[in-house]
Amino acid sequence: MRYLIRRVLNAMLLLAAISAFSFALLQWAPGDFFDAMRLNPRVSSQTVEGLRSKYGMNQTLPVRYGHWAFSVLKGDMGFSFSYNSPVGPLLWARARNTLLLTSIATLLAWLLAIPLGIWSAANKGRWGDRACGFSTSALLTIPDLLVFLVLLLLAVRTGWFPTGGMISTGFDNFTFWSKCKDVAVHFALPAVGLTVVTLPVLVRHIRSAMVEALESPFIRAARGHGIPRTRLLFRYALPAASNPLISLLGFSVATMLSASVIVEVIMSWPGLGPLMVQAILSRDVYVVVGVVMLSSVFLVAGNLLADVLLFVSDPRIRVE
Amino acid sequence: MKNRHKLWGALVLLAGLHGLVLFAGFFAPYGSAAQERELPFAPPTRIHFVDARGKFHVRPFVYGLKDDARIPGAFAADSTQVYPVHFFVQGSSYKIAGMFPSRLHFFGVSAPGRIFLLGSDGYGREQFTRFLYGGQISLAAGLIAAALSVLLGVIVGALAGFYGGWIDEVLMRGGELFLALPWLYLLFAVRAALPLHVAEWQVFLLLIAVIGLVGWARPARLIRGVVLSAKERNFVVAARAFGASDAYLLRRHVLPQTYGVILTQVALLVPQYVLAEVTLTFLGLGVGEPMPSWGSLLASLQQYYVLSSYWWMFLPAALLIPVFLAYYMAADALQERLKTVPL
Amino acid sequence: MSGLRKEPLVCIRGLSKQYVQRRPLTSAKFTIRAVENVELTIQRGGTLALVGESGAGKSTVVRCLSLIERPTAGEIWFDGVNVLKLRAKELLPLRRQIQIIFQDPTSALNPGMTAGEIIAEPLVIQGEGTKSERRHRALELMEQTGLPAKWESKLPLEFSGGQRQRLAIARALALEPKLLILDEALSSLDLANQEMILRMLAELQAMHSLTYVHVSHDLRMVSDLADEVAVMYEGRVVEQKRTAELFAHPEHPYTQDLLDAMPSLESICEERSA
């Protein structure tokens, strides 16, 4: 139990450090949102300066961080200049969409990767394993960008899938089931893309974890005792391999989040990715910090979840 | 034996690709800034060996372009205009290694014929030419950034592993911070911190610095592991007993153990970083026009009409595949070798 | 080889070494007392055997003696000098005089260096001689340890276990040490190799007036080659005597146990004392 508490404290400390780090990083950036305004000859520099001080942009860094931290606790998370609203509400809607997409893709990827990895490891060296290894290597060499662009092309050319967005027009009038179907048809291609992109690495890792478990002495002893293959695979080897696999879960969350940025922009899925790109282009500082923080929260939460699962499943950790 | 073939195959492929890109001026039929406003979105020129009358020619040739009667705005081949392909022709001038002027091109056709090997974009710029010149930017960005990341990783990892104690704690905690952010978000955040509108070369250098600085944590961790185990080896202890200084031990005994890991890391990071640069530029956050990064070549695909009508604009993305393949093959082969080297 | 009436080469008084470790994931610390209050004397030109079971602290003592580790308490007098009171700069010349050979010769040699480079390395570290002088010395040492000179550019993996140990010994002799410590150096070798190397060591001792410390748990081998034996048990030296006397009249109960554990030893001892 103390182990878990330590992990949670560690996570919170990490998040605080990240917030300070990203905040400082972005505040050091030369130029800010109001620079664009200054280019407009009809806006006087006094107005710009007035706006600056109104939003507290001319205060010192620690002061601004303090204000911002306070506003995080309130739920506002700073103020967005482009959208003229607190950042918090903006983020939640987008975050929900990103989470929806990445959770589905993660589920899909793992549902495919686990059987493939196990089967590949069980048939190590035979043609099935080699074919699997070959395909994963081949998939790895295809850049993410290409995959998503091809999927978009598919949507544009065939019209089977919508070419972007999350909902169709008239969404509000749909029945519940139609709404579900509508969203599903919209996230189909992005989810498939994300899955394709993250699948090879997962399969490889799962395979190697299973191979290591299968080649360990205690499994060989069990085999010598005549335990049938399937039971051996699932009741003996898989639990032994679960430790590295659960750690892999934490890692796959990171790659999934990163990849989701690209797919969201290309397929116009209204998640955190496009929000962030827009914010960078318009130097909407608090939005950028907010998105970075939120994505770290997801990552750290994912790793924490993995830690909890490890704690529950691996008795060695509980003993310490 | 098979591994040796893999390594050599990868190295040959890499040498070929990099050679093509390095001597872009020579291998490209046109200059880096050449535009043909008259011929936007022309399809790739087909190379023929057999002419309309069925006669085989040793020297390949291309047809001229005329407006396609069926599709307004598109181009079709005009078999009445025949332009043979010549090799080692004189064309637009360029500088080898930025210093030696030359006008020699590997292949080309005489005007007004055009050889659009990979088609042309909205400004009539030949895509193969742009691909080669773009490679100079994207590959260089990937290589330099990877070198930067690994260099930082070696310094941090060696210090942390060798000296241990609080140095180790602090450095590894710092690394944890960098690893706790999803990579692309961190990259974007750091990019956001930089000025948006700067001179071309500055953007390029800044981009490399950003990509390289963001990714030091993983190599650092790996190097630290190697250093930790290396410094306990008895030959290091023996050398210490002879009175060797820390610097000597690091230089002579510890760091040489890391060379394998360093090479493998570089081979794995380069494709990742090339993709990072391409992605950033694609989204408008990287180098700007008219620098022909591979990302800007693909940027026009964000428009639906380009995406669906002009399939050849995908080709630069497809050509990324051999680049990735070569680097991943090299990394795989290196990792195999590492396992067999007696430690 | 014994009976030199000079001062002992090494005097160890009250040597203690503790290791403090933290239990993983908690902040509790616990100390391991590896060595406690060790007293040891080593005579010039002689051979001392340090025996005891695994974990008795033998390796810790010699690691402190060879200046690889620093003890938590105690004094080490080498050739009249209080070693632990020296500053880093003064330690450097002292390091030449004490050398240690490890049990596993493979790990003690950098697999990427040639034999010649390995032997010459101490000279390089201490900044001695020109490149050709060092090479000359390396070849000389190879000859003394029974390695053919033409193997100079071979890598350690091309040598057998016994030859690698010879290589390690040649390297240790490069700086002309007074004291050579062999930490279970022969344990990993087969008997034939052990014999050869022991013979070579005896010759070298005569040639260079070396003093040896053998750490071992093989009493049979010890009875052959040592002038004095020091027995260690649970971090302390419980007995130090001349070999024959120790075998004939062991005082400490642990020594008795050790001797009892070697049934064939009695017959050997009886032969010797007869």
C-alpha cells in the first residue's frame, strides 16, 4: 500500500514540475498574442499595452505562474485570447474527444496485438511467426503521416466514410442509436489509422515478453510434467509475462497520445491536437500550456494505472 | 551470416539514398527553384522505349504535354512531340557542396520537352527535383538532431552512471520529466516557445535544436545502464588500482563499451526525427516555403482536391519508406551484433 | 624465503569496513559489518595465505589493502608509511607497489585491448617511458610469465584461462611492485594450470623479491606455498601463525573446523612434520 501512495505522490510531484517547466518555457517565448494586434495600424500601442496589463502579461514570471496555478485549481486554467474564454471549458470538450478516440484505438490495438503476439511467440521460428515478424517490420517502415493520408484518400474517393469531423449536421436531432452510429462512422478511420500505426511495436514487445516467459526454466519444467500446450500458454506463461506487458501499457499510452495529434489534424477530429496547433500559430499561450499539462496528466495517469495493475497482479511488488 | 548481409544491405541502401540527396544538383533534372507556372499538377512523365509505330529505341524518350481535351486543366501526353532522354546533360547551374559551380545533370530532355519524373505541383515544380533537395533538409535535420540527442544522452548518462549519488538522482529525475510528456506534445510545446517568423536558416537550426534537445532522455537512460555495468568490471577496477584518473577510465575503458548502443540509438532516432521534422513542417510549424522540406512537399495534400485528383503528390511520402527501411535494418543488424560481442 | 629479520612489510591494525545499504522502497538502512577490527602482519619476501569461508571478509581486507576501497576505521602501514593518512597525490606512487590479481582473469582484462597494450597499461597510466620503452618492457614481462612474445597483438579471447591469468600477472608486475595480492586467483583454473602458475610465481618471487598474499579457501594449496597463514572468520582474523604450526597446533575452534573439513590434510601434515 505504501508503494502505491509513493507512486501517487511521485506522479503529483512530476505533474507540478511539468507545469512549472512548460509554463516557464512558453513564457520565455519572444512575442505574444498581442503582437499580431500591434501590426494593425488602427490599434494604438496604448490599447495594446492596456490589454496586456489587463491580462497580466507584463507581470513577472513567478507571479504569473502563481495566478495560473490558482486558476487551475478553480478550473479555469488561464485565459484563451483567441476564444475569449477561460481555457478550462475549452479543454474539457476537446479532451473528451481525444480520449474517446485514443481509448478506442488503444483497445483495438491491444485486442489485436495480444493474440497476435501470443500466437507468434508460441509458433516461434515457424512460417506464421516469420510472416508476422515480416509484416510488423514492414508496417514499421511506413510513416504515420502516409497511413493517415491514405486513409483520408480512401474516405474522399469512396465516400464510405466521412472525410473529417466528429458529427454530421443535424446531429442534435438524431436518436440515441443514430448518434452512436454517427460518431462511430466518424471515428472509424482515425481509430483504424491509430491502430495500424501503434500495432507493430505492441506485437513485437508482446511477442518478446512471451518468448522470454516460454523459454524460462519453470515453463520447461511444467512442459516436462506434461501440461497441455494451451493451458501452459495461458495459465503459466501469460501471467509470467504480465509484468513487462503492463509496463508496456503505460508506454503505449504515450505513443498513442503523440500519434493522435497528427491524425486529429489530418482528419479534422475535434480533439486536443488541432486546438494545440491553432494555439501555437496564434501564440495563445495559456491554451498551449493547458494542452501540454492535460496530455501529461493522461500519460502520468496511464502509467499510474499500470503501476496499480502491476501492484495487484505481481506479488513480488507487494512483498517489498 | 544473415545478419552481416542485413547490415551491409542497409549500409548500401543508406549510402545510395544519401548519395542521391547529397548530389541533388547532379541527379535532379531541374534547379531547386525552377517553376513552370504553365504546367501545374502535371502527371509523372512516362518513359517510353517503344514508339507509336512499335519501334524499339535503346535511348528512352518522353512525349510532350498538351492540354487534355476530356478533363479541363489536366494534361495528357502528346505523341507527336518526341523528346529523347539524354544523360550527362548541361542544365541549370548549381553548386556542388555549395562551392563548386557546375551545370552537369545526370539526365534531362531538351526544351521545350519536360521530364517530370514524379509529376509537378501547383506551381509546376518538378517533384523529383524537390524531393532530392528536400531530402537535404529533412535528412540533415534528422541526422543532426539525432546526433545532438545522442550526444546529450551520452554526456548525461555517463555522468549519472559513473558518479552516481545525487548527480544520478537529479539527472534521472530530469529525464523522467522529459519522458513523462508525450513526445510530440513536448516537441510542439518547445516549438511554440520559439518565434514563429524568423529567417529560413534560423528556423532550420532552431528546429533541429528543438527536436534534438527534446529526445535526450531515452538514450541517456540506456547509456547510463551500460556505464553502470562497465564501471564495475574488474578491468576498470584494476586500472583504478594502477592510479588511473576518472577521465582516463571513462575515455579508455567505459565509453568504448557504449559505442554499440550509441550507433543503434542513432540508427533508431534518425527516422523518428526525420518524421518529426516532416510532421512539423507539414502542419506549418517547421521550415517555411520555399524551403523544399519533405513536409512542405506533402503539405498540399491537406487540400481535398489535391488529395483525390493528383495521386503523384503522395509519392514523396511513399519514398520515405525506403529511408525508414534502411535505417531500421541497420538498427536491427547493429542490435544483433551487440548481442554477440563478448562483453 | 622466511626468516628475514627486517620489519614486516605490511601492518594492519584495527581495520574495519562497514557497508550501509538501504532497503529498496523504504528509508530504512541496515549496516553490514564486512570486516571488524582486523589485525594482520605480512613479512617481507614471504607468502601469507588468508583463508576462511565465503563472506568471512577476506576480499574486503585485500581490497582495502590494495587501495581499491577505503576502510571505515583502522590503520594500514605499508613499508613504514601510514597509507590511509596520505593525500591523493602521494598515493599515486604508492599504488605502484601494491598490485592485485583477481579471481576471474577474463573480467580483469579489457576484451578490446591487445595483450601488449594490457601489460603496458600501468606504465601508460603512470606516465612512464616512451612508447618503445613500454613495448620493450611488456615483451620482457611476457617472457617472464611464460607467454610467447609473438602473442603481443592477440586479444584476450584468444588466450586460455591459465594464459589470461599469466597476462594479468604480467600486467601487475609492470610497475615493479613489492606486494602482490592474489584474490582467489587460482580458483578458476584446473589443477594442471594451478601447478604451472604456482611454480612461475615462486620463480618470480625469487627473481624480484616479491611478497605475496594469497586469498584462498583451498587449504591444501595453502599448505604448499604459504609461510604464514591467517584465518578469518566472520570479519575477524582469528589466528595467524606459521603454516606448519597452524596445521599441527590450531588454537581457534574455527581453525580446527577448517582443518577437520579436509580429511586428506592430516596425512599430508603428518608427512611434512615427519
